[in-house]
Amino acid sequence: MLTKEWPPDIYGGAGVHVEHLVAELQRKIEVDVHCFGAPRSDADAHAVPPSLSDANTAIQTLGVDLEMVAATAGVDLLHSHTWYANMAGHIGGLLHGVPHVLSAHSLEPLRPWKAEQLGGGYRVSSWVERTAYEGATRIIAVSHGMRSDVLSSYPAVDPDKVAVVHNGIDTSVYRPDPDESAIEEFDIRRPYVLFVGRITRQKGIVHLINAARRFDDDVQLVLCASSPDTPEIGEETAAAVARLREERGDSSVVWIKEQVDRTRLIQLFTHALAFVCPSIYEPLGIVNLEAMACETAVIASAVGGIPEVVVEGETGLLVPYDVAEPRAFEHAFADAVNTLAGDPMRAKAMGAAGRARAVSSFGWDAIADQTIAVYESAMST
């Protein structure tokens, strides 16, 4: 398993996916993990080669990938996650003569804002991803929407080699927690809606803050938001929060800038009126599953794989997104929040339905079995 993220360095949905998938796979087959970063007791970690310490991030990534290639001789199959590790899988597959399976968590062509973060490195990451996808033995898309995006972004890819295996959720870990200590610690008042995510254009956080200017007076916005992709998006977010506080008062928003641990995060999910996901691009959105597993209604943009997770009118509300009409999206998003704020019993019923759906449809055991089936298919090619 080739991945940039591995505990304790988990910062996105792909990392959460890898952590839980590996735990379940290791109950069934032998899996070794190769990751980026500092040494770990449970994985082979690879640091940026010293000669590349001052290089562009994309070039540093390729340096780590080559370290992974050198360390994976003798394996039966390579499975990579995100463009960061895709080239390790691609070159490793060629060098070692083994299948390369990759999981499609996101696509570089659909995230053009990353050019702000990586500069010319974005052109490198795009080349890496295209090369790996076109050369992979099998591709696992985390949603049917993602499968469509893969085939439209990379028309040279054979549709027969792209399978759909959804992300999963550990519902024994993510479950309602009646403890309210995190609510008290962060001085949160109810009702509140909760956002959890990195500060990146993909997550639509500025759209959400703008929408909050139209929330009902008693609805508080809680942002668990950190790690801005660029100083510019960080400054833009801070300015939007400042405008919101100026218009609606300091207590209209609680911005938690620290990384919140899982225990406190589950409490924040549990007691929210709704979890809000205003993403403008989201292959699946594992954080929506985390909220659903905690019996929390979800209000989300109807993009990517989100409609495969959140059932409109049953486990939450979906808001159409049109890049040409951002203000209309913000207004509609605010209307959805106000709808549930005016009917908390409906929100509670959606939360219960969401947990039932998470338990029945997104368990890791079934997802591991489906992944092994892809491995077997790749090895029989």
C-alpha cells in the first residue's frame, strides 16, 4: 500500500480511507504500508531525499516515490493512493513486473486551483496522474460519479479496468456521543451547524461563510478549519469570517483553528443541528459519512459522489451547485440550513436515517472484500 498519509499524519479523506482499509485488509491478506514522512512502527516511511530539500513540492514527491520503488521489490501487487504515490505505483509496477492498482480519490484536472499552491508543480502532478491512470492495471473509483470523471478526464483509459468501491466508515468508532464537554470547551451554543475540513477552494468554505450571513439569527456556524492551501485562501477566509462577525455579531461563528482530535470531533458531530458540506468538488466526501454515523443530518452540495452518500430528503438536504451562480448557491444553502433549523425533529429523523445507512451500506468489511476482488482481477490479467 503506497500512500502519502499514514497515522499520525492524516489530514484528508484519502488518509482516513487508507488507514481503515489497511486495518480491514490485514485481517484477510498480508499488507505492507509505505508512506511519506518520519519513521513509524507500523509502516515503512520514506523522507524527501536530502538533495531535494529545496526543490518544488512536486519534485520532492517524485523523490519519495523513487525511494518507495526501490523498497518494494518482491511484492505481489502495488496499490497507490492520490497522485503523491501514483508514480511510485506506476514505476514500481514496471520495474518489478507486478500489477499496479490505484484508488481515484480526486483528479488533478478538476482541481485547477491547485496551481495557486504548487505553481509549475501542478503541471508535474497532472502529468504524473495522467501517466499513472493510463498505465494502471486497475483503477478503483470511490463513487460512480468519480468513475465518470475518470473516464471523461482520461479518455485513453479503458472503461473495463475502472471499478467502483465506495469509501467506508467505522461505525463502531463514529457513533453518537452524549458527552458535551467539547461543546463547553469551545463555548458553542445551540443550534449550530458544523463544518470540518481544510481551508481549500475545493471545500467551498468561503461560500459557506457567505451563506451564513443569511442563517436564522439563532443558528451558529462552527468551523473546524485549518491548514490553508495558500496564504491567499487563508486571508480570504479570515476576511469572510470578519465580515460575518461584523454583520451578525462575534458569537455568530466559532472558528476552531486547531486540529481537533477524534473524540472531541465526534462530540461536535453528535450535537450539531446538521453537518454542512459546501464542496464545489467532492469525489465522495468521507466526512459526510462520519457525520451520518454520528446520527447527524447532512446539508451538502450536490456534486461528485455526494449524492451517492447523502439521500436527498431522507438523510439530509442537497443543494445544486453551479460555478456560474455562486450567490444563488449560497442563498440556497442558507435556505436549506434554515429549513432544518425550523424543523429540528426532521433534522433528528434524518440523522437517525443517516446512521442506519452508514451501518448498512458503508462497512469496511464489505469494502475490503470488494478491494481484494479488484486485486484478484488485476493479478489475473
